[in-house]
Amino acid sequence: MNAEGYAGDVMPSEAWKILESDEDAALVDVRTLAEWTFVGVPDLSELGKQLVTIEWQTYPSMEANANFTTQLAEAGVPKDAPVMFLCRSGQRSRAAAIAATQAGFETCYNVSEGFEGGMDDAHHRGTVGGWKVAGLPWAQR
């Protein structure tokens, strides 16, 4: 556990390896419905797994989802399994990992570069780090 109380940060490729090697491991995408729809989502089908999608903040108001940890439990995510949280760039997912840890989920990781990674020199995402740049499976919804 790190100083913030969650298991720590992992790169997208590390998250994939955990998902691949532990049948109970889960990936939770905490972005918004708009992001899932227009940007795409991780595709875990080759691992025989389903992506869990729960908004950390609700679009368009971006208000915090007060029911996040309840929805996480309702989605069937085991409290004793490794859980990786993913957002656009690793900020919301870090907060989600901390909240889930505080709610009793034992091993929560933040996917540090997120789905799209940081911004490049032209202020565009999707070219510097992240799930997509790592070449990991993803799909449009």
C-alpha cells in the first residue's frame, strides 16, 4: 500500500498482465458515458472478461457519483481481487482507487496513464502513453 492508501499505480501493460494472470482481477473504467461512447473502451474479450463501467463523475455536470462504491459492489467486483481503475489520463481513476480501498476493496490500482494518456506538444491526447498507445485491445461502442 502506498502513502495514499491504495495499492499503487500500474502502467497499462502491467494492468493487462494482472488481468491475464489472475482470473478474478477486474478492470473498472471510471470515465463518463460520453467518453465510452465517443472515445472507445478497453476490450477484454480475449481474456474472457467484461469491462466494468461506472462513472466516477456524471456527465455533463461532472458531479461526483455518490454511489460509486455501492455500484462497484453491485457490479460483482470481488473485494479480495485485484481491481484496476482506468480513466482518460489517470487522475479520476486514482481518486476511485483510493475511495474503493477506503470502502474495503483490498487491492486497488490506478492505471497511471489512463486510456488516452497525456497531452502531446499540440495539446492532443492519444499519442503519448495510455492504453491505446500501448497497443492494448480496445473497441468503439
